[in-house]
Amino acid sequence: MRPGTTSAARLCRVGRMRARRTCLAVPGSNPRFLEKAQGLPADEVFLDLEDSVAPLAKESARGNIVAALKEGDWGGKTVVVRVNDLSTSWTYRDVIEVVEGAGDRLHCLMLPKVEDASHVRWLDVLLTQVEKAVGLPVGVIGIEAQIESARGLVNVDEIAQASPRVETLVFGPADFMASIGMRTLVVGEQPPGYAEGDAYHYILMRILMAARAHGLQAIDGPYLQIKDVDGFRRVAARAAALGFDGKWVLHPGQIDAGNEVFSPAQDDYDHAELILDAYDYYTTVERRGAVMLGDEMIDEASRKMALVVAAKGRAAGL
Ligand code: GLV
Ligand code: MG
């Protein structure tokens, strides 16, 4: 446990799985988008101070974000602010101004370009100080850690367990592709010349393994061809099939597709609930461990798989 983080705060974080099927990026420099985002059906909004905000607009964007958090109606959304990365001169003021100004309206800060555990620890300590100063419960603000470089990926396990505040690992494909020298400019699509397999499979699986090993969510990053909703759906389905919990959306047109892709199909959800009911009946009333449900044999492992689908379906309101 990190210094200054109470066990109560750690306990309240354990098992906390916020809705994140779609995570909408909203530039903090654009008050109109900050207003519009409140009415859109994304599970998460993240108000951005990093790459979608020009250097000369960084300071005013902090003020826009604090005002939007305080005055806006964010409904049941997961509310996140992305601060600048630690190689810049902006990060500490981003954290202080946003959390002092509107920390009680915020679920998490997103830290981009996390390279190793020390980056997360730095944010944990600063958050603890600001939370104490403004009278928030210590540990209440979570961290989303973006993995977007070769170094971040190599250190992903230590990043995942660097602080009990960490809730998700987020893949940043654009920065990641630049970091490894991948020869394409189309974010999320296969690089030309790579005919066999999926160039992202290892990266996505590595992030997913670290997330699951440490009880975190795994979120896929953006698809930049915002007019190509079919392309978005195809790339999102790839991450959803592996087990990812959600994906960034950059445009309102991607939200419905994202919510659908990261929710189980109605048939799969109904089937999962049936497995849970049947398994419960056979193990408790008939005291049998492996039984037939129609043509399918189900056992304890089937129950665990059904629980995953049922939990996602219930969260999606199926
Ligand atoms: C997101 O931050 C990315 O680099 O893809
Ligand atoms: Mg990035």
C-alpha cells in the first residue's frame, strides 16, 4: 500500500468497476464540446488537457474543465480528466488546479505516457496531498494509466500494481506506434506489408494480462478514422473479443457502436443467465458438479465464464 493511502480507501476501491464501454475524449480547450459531451450516451467522458489541447491553450483549458465539472450535469457517467505527461512542465499544475477546483466531481485522473511505476507513485503522492488539503477522503480519486510506449509495455506489471488508485490500463495506439517505429499512419489498422496475423495482438494481450492479474479494467485506445464507423466497429470487436472492457471514442458517431460491441449480445446474455440458474439448481438441489444443459456440459468453469457475460449484460441493462 502506498504511503498515506488508508486501508479504508483501499477497501472502497477494491472491486470497483466503473462503466467504461465507451470513453469519450473531450478537448478541455473547447467549451462547446464540454457542454455537448454531457448529453451524449458514453459511459465515460475524459476531459483532456493533453494532446488535443494546444500548448498555448493549456492554462485556460484547466479553467474550462474546472467550470464544466462544477457547473455541468454529468449524470451517471464516469468522469475523468487527462493531465499532461510527466516530461512536460504542466502536469503538477494540472493536478493541483483540477483537484483543488473540482476534485469532488471527479472519479479519476488519467496519466498519459506512463513509463514505469515511479510515474504512478508520483501522482499517488501528489493526489494524497491535494485530497488532504481540500478535505477529500484520501484515495478517493483513481488513476487511469496509459500504456503508449515500448518502455511502458515492458513495465506494465509494475505500473498495474504501483498504487491501489490504479483502476484501468489504457492502450494508446498512436503514441505506441510512433514509439516502436511501426510503419503506418493509420491508427488501429494493420500496417501495410504485415499480411499475416494481427500486429496488435501481443500488445493488447500483454496489457490485458497485466490488468487482469491485478484486478483492473483494460481499455483500448482511439480509432482515428472517425467517419468510418464500420472500421471502428471491426477494431473495437477485436479488443472486445479478447476481453477488453471498452474503447475510446473520439466522435459521437462512434458511441452507439462502441456501447453495442462491448455489451454481450442478448442471446449470449440470456444463455449466461440460464447457465447460472441451471448450475445453481443442479449443484445445490441435486448436488452434482458437472451436468448437461441441453447438448452442453456445464461445470464450475462454465459458471465462471457465464458470470463474466452476465455481469457485463447486467451492467449494460440487458
Ligand atoms: C492516445 O493517447 C494515443 O496515443 O493513441
Ligand atoms: Mg497518446
